[in-house]
Amino acid sequence: MTTLKKNINTEIFADKNCLQQFKQLLKQNDTELRQKFNPHKSVSDLLKEKSDFIDEILSCCWRHFLGEHARQLSLIAVGGYGRRELFPYSDIDIVVLLDSDDTSPYQEALANFSTFLWDIGLKPGQSVRTIKQCIEAAINDQTVITSLMENRLITGNTALHETLNQQIAPDKIWPSDQFFAAKMEERRQRYAKFHDTAYNLEPNIKEGPGGLRDRQVIAWVFKRHYNSSTLKELIKYGFLPESEYMELVDALEVLWRIRYALHLLTNRCEDRLIFDYQRDLASQFGFSTEHQEYNQDVEQFMQFYFKTVLGLERLNEMLLQLFNERFVSGEVTYNSIPLNDKFVVINGYLEAIDDTLFERHPLALLELFLILEQNSSIKGVRATTIRLIRKSLHLIDDTFRKNKDANRLFIEVFRQPRGITDQLRRMNRYGVLAAYIPCFANIVARMQYDLFHIYTVDEHTLFVIRNLRRFALEKHLDELPFCNDIFLLISKPEVLYLAGLFHDIAKGRNGDHSAIGEEFAREFCAQHDLSPHDTNLIGWLVRNHLVMSMTAQRKDISDPGVIHQFAQTVGSIEYLNHLYLLTVADIRATNPELWNAWKDALLKELYTATYSALHRGLQSPVALTDRLLENKKEAKDELVKLGISEPAILRSWQHANDDYFLRYSADEIAWHTIAIASSKEDDLPLVLLRPQTQRGSAEVFVYTKNEEAIFSLSTATLDQLGLTILDARIMTTTDDYVLNSFLVLEQSGKPINELFREVHICNVLRTNLLLREVKKHKNIHRQSRQAKHFPIPTSIQFHADPLNRHTIIELITTDHAGLLSKIGRAFVQKDIHLHSAKITTIGSRAEDMFYITDNQSQPIIDAAKQEQIREEILKMLGATG
């Protein structure tokens, strides 16, 4: 580096190839730093080396282009460059400080200086201002004062630079209390963009909660109040003991090393730790895949990252609270209010009565959280007590966990009318939750390496409980009013919350996490003296927490047999109410984008049908004949109201089989009948679209003469148009016409809501059915960037239909454009009749169920025939075994 610096001087400009020489110097510097980087060693020296090297480049260019004006103006580094923290592709932010408003003597020189920097590839973020202009901008925008606070003179007029620093001092503008308040509001808005969690599986290492920006906020507000030059002065002013300061430094070094590696890996200023880079980074940081299961290296690396962030969040909470106390309340203003014999409240924060409290009364480690729930005026836990909690976690041992008073305190936390989610998050942040429930420690910061869980397991769990809590709160009534209504029927909400706490607690262990989780839950319930009824309900919910969503999305819930079977599994309306609420909360906590009107309506429909079955009694299932007659009557009554004559209705229905009237609702039958009654043979194929069905999706209906490949052509077209197919029902009339319907949403998960889009879909599908081909236009079905990191092994299984009407094919594979069309072609090749399909896509994972028969409408039970179908599907998918 020293050799390179020696080569930087104004004599280079005498060479006509000076531009190339500067580019070469920058490239050599980058190469040297890349070679020096070791992911296991500190990068702080590398950041300073980069900054110092850029200083030399800018100083040289400044002297050359500004000439006699070089000492008249000031060239100042700000932001990360001002801190001497330049990562490989960090922004280089500079301020040219003017001595007057008249720039005419050096305007051309400044323009040439700036142009040259861009030409050699530096691309600086540059502002040109007088001191007065700097002050005006800073007064109006706290981000400007923040940037200027970290200014550093690179070269030029020292006096001018010192004057600027005097003018931006806290006694002139932005006193520390106002600055602190502004940074807290900025932080609140920034956190909201990340759903107030650091535990997103593709975190932003700089801007996300617990990331590098939080460290900078600490440094900024501390510097504003104390004019400190280093965070080590946190020890001097009593904010942190040396051990916690070293914990802070070590955690920041980890984030710095990861960010440095991320820049080098991507060759750009990339701060998102997205799936594309996680495996490479895991390898760099020593998380090997050798003798490990697939993805375990990535999961371990990300758990390492999340645990680092967890520590930073805790330190951040303590420091910001102490800053608030000092900067806002005043250094010596301690308003202490006794609360009980163990705690006092100081300036709104809960404080242990003394440093020996937890040694003398270990149960106070749980009592503290109950107090916070019961006293809404208390803002949080005082930093000294947070520190004391962390030091006292060893007290939560087996003896503590078996203490019945501790057990009662813990359960009481779940019985409070407010604050449950906040205090569980706090318990997790301080390490109390993992200490009290050891199996919870296994899911802290644990990544779930798939596309549909976007949070770590512990964060997902706490989101589930938050969602359950919202069903009880009137202020969230407009979100899911049906859930709020059902929640009123829950006699013991704590049972639901505990089921939420344990539902994924066995993730990451070998075996069925639902079954293992049930064992953990039952052990917990026994220790905490929950009644046999509550224990059985919690254990059952943990064991079966996926059953309702799987039934709704993968089975034909219009089939009374499916409803009866599900009702038998559930057994009672009480269990149904709990399972429904847990299912909705779980899906919404998995990934906010997964919840849509379709899932809402589907689960509600399953709940309603199951409720009716349970209310009627499992010994009295709905007879198929009754259901058929009921649907026919409802549809006919509706059609007559609309002016359709009974003979016309009967003519339209004469070739429809009983299955049709069982599998379609009365309003769907009425809609189909109107269309068919008013159509002629020349109008076929008839393609209609109803934008909003009872399930919140659009229904595309196709009526035409039966021919091969209609399903394949239809699905290929809908897929090409960028639609997500949720459900497909395929009917063939006795006179060989097909009545096919597809329930679809836009790929975004939203309904189709524009008339021109509806017309376009119908026109394209009708044209393709007439031509019997799908033109090779660009497919607007987009596979997400993340999907390629989650290859799903193809699995094909055959199941018997309980009613022995069909054979069910269960297909699990990676979702991709044209998937259903390929399946349709495979069925054509093997002369298979498809009767319906349940399409479930979760992230990049397709989980589809196809109800098929042979060409004689008989189930396919021959193993050899099933194997032939399996091989044909695999061939169409281009998969192997």
C-alpha cells in the first residue's frame, strides 16, 4: 500500500495516459485489499487503508485541478468515508466547502475535478456548499447534520473546516435531546420497513434492525452529546462495562466481516444477505457441508449471523434507554418510585432493588415480566437490570424450572389481558425464554431454509402468538372479523397461546416436528399442572397444527366425505375453533405475502362445513342425495328468479351427471347454466370469466366439445398469462362435452380486477383452444429470484380415494412455468381422465393433487399401470426417479 501511495502525485497528470494510470492505481489497491481479506480476521485496518488511499487520490487530484485555490477551499469527507470505514464498494461522500457564494474564480476547476473523479471510476457523492448553506440544510434535515457530524478534512483550508465544526456544534444547532428524538423517529420508520424484525431470512445487514445502522445511531447520538471521538468512551461515561463494550466490538466486527465479504462476492455495494450469496458466505466463514445434511451449512451460518444481531439488539436497547435517561431526562434526574419489595421504577423503567435481587429471589426473573404486563405505564427494563438479568440466567436451572411458584408465574404471563407479545419478545431477547424452556433454545435464531418461511423459527413463533393476540383486540377487528368472532368463544386464551409457542418448537430436530413438539408440549403441561383437558387440547393442536391448511388446500372440500373425515379428526367444535385460529395465525406469520382472499375464503369454508358436520353429529353425515337435491333446488330457484324457464334449465342439465351437482355450488351451477343455455354450437368453445367468486378468486369456465389436451392447453395458456391456478374441476357430460373451471388469481396473489384483463384472458384462451396450440409468446409467469435456491425433489405418490371413485396422484415438485400443462400432456399420453385437481403452491414448492380414472371412469389400482403413469410424468417434467 505504501508503494502505491508513493506513486500518487501530481506528476502523473503530465502523462497523456494519466486517466489510465489513476484507474490502474485504484485497481491495484482493490486487488491488494482483496488479497489481504480473511473472513476470520478483523477488517478494520482494511477499511482504514481504503479510506487513506482514497484520501491520497483525492488530495492529488484536488491540488492539480484547483491549483492556487486548493488552500482556499476545503475538501471534506463525510458519512462512512468521514469515519474511515470504506468497504470495497462503499459510497465516497465528499463536501467541497466554499469560502464565499462567488464560485466564478474556480467553478471550471471544480467541474473538471468532479468530472475526472467520475472518469477514473470513483463516482463520488458530492455536494458543493458554503458554511451558511451547510447550516441551512442541516437545520432542515437531520440526515444532513448526521453526515456533517462525521466530517473529516482531506485537504485544503483548515480554518474554514474548523469554522464549520464550530457552527454545527450542539450549542448552535440540533442540541443532543432534539437530535436523539429525531434519530429515534427515523429508527422507528426504518424498523417498520422490515416488519420490526431483524430475523428476516434475507436480512439487510446495514439497514435492518440490529444491523450496522443501529451501531451508527449509537455512535451519532453519543457523539452529539459528549463530542466523543470513539465508542470506547462509553466505558468512561459509565454506559457499558468493558466486557459489554468488547461484546459490542466483537459483534460489530462480525457484521463488518460479513459485509466486506458480501461486497467482494457481488462486486458492488450489496448489503442484502440474500439466498444467492448465503451458501458462498457460509463456505467462506467455515461452515462446511461435509458430513452434513443439505442446507445445514447455510442454516448454521445464518444462525451465527442472527445470534450476533440478537446480542447487538440487546446492547442497543440498553444504550438507547440510558441515552434517553441522560440526554432527555437529565444526568442527575432520577425519579425513583418504589413498586414492591423487589423493584422500583426509575424514570419510567423497571429497576431491581439491588444487585443481589435475583440471587436472593430467583423467581423475580419471571415476576419482572408479569409486572411489566400489569403496569402499562412502565416503559421497559432499566439497562442496569437488563445487564443483571443476563448475568443471572444461570439461576434458571432444573430446580428453578420445577419450582411450582415459577411455573405459576410463567403461566400467568400468558393469562394477562395485555402485553403478552411484547414481554415474550423481551424474554427471548434477554435469553430468559430459552433458559426456562430449554427446547426453545434450539429454535432461537434458527433459519428455515425454504421459500415460504421468511423469519427464523423463534421469530415466526412470536409472530404466531402476536397474531392470536390480535384476534382478541378490538383495534384489529377490521383485519379478520370472523377470527375475532370465533376468539370470543375461546374460554382460555392461554391454551391457544401455549399451542402457538410449542407448534414449531421441534423444528431442526430429526423426525416429525409436530409429533416431537407434542411430546415437549405435554411434558410442559404436566410440569405446569395444566388440567388433562387443557393438556390434551394443547398437545393435539401442536400435533395437528398443519392438518386444516393441508385439508383446505389439498383436498376437495366440496366433497361431503372429505368434510366428514376432517370432522372426525377434529372431533369437537371446541377443537375446531382453536385449530382454525391457530391455522390462520400460523399462515399469516409464515410470510405476510402468503395470505390472500383465496386462503381466507377456503379456510372459512372448511370451518363452516366442519362446524355444520360437528353440530349435526358425526353419526349423521350429509347424504349425497340430499346434497345433490339441495344444490339443484337452490340453483333452479335462482335461475327462475333471473327469468330462465324451467324447460331451458332442464335442457342445459340433461347431460350433466350427479357429480357435477355435488362438486359445484348453487351459484356456480346457475352461472354455468345461463351461459350454456344462451350459447349455440358455433359459439364453442365458450370461455367465460367471473372475477370474484365466494372464495375470493376468479373463475375461468370452459364449455366445449370434449377433445384431448383441453386441460393441457388451458393450463398452459393461463400460466403464460401470468395467472396462478388454485383449483381445477374437470367434468365430462354424458353427450361428451366438457365443463372445466379453473379458480385463478394474479401471480401477486390478488384478484383480477380490470375489465380489459378479463376480456384478454378469455380471448386468448378461446383462440388457443380453437387453434389447439399455445403460441410461443413470452411467458409472464415469473419464477422468483429465490426459487432457484430451493430445488424440490420430485415426488409422485398414488393414494386410494376413500369413496373408491378415483385414484389420487400426489405430486410434489419445484413450481415452474408450464408445470400443469406438462402433467396434462402426460395424462393424454396414458389415456387418463382427469376429474379434478387441487393446486397448492407454497413459495417454489408445488404440492398438487390430481383425481384421475382410466378411460372407463374406473380407479387405477394396478401397480404396473401406476408406475407407467409415474414414469410418463417424470419424463414430461424432465426429472429423474
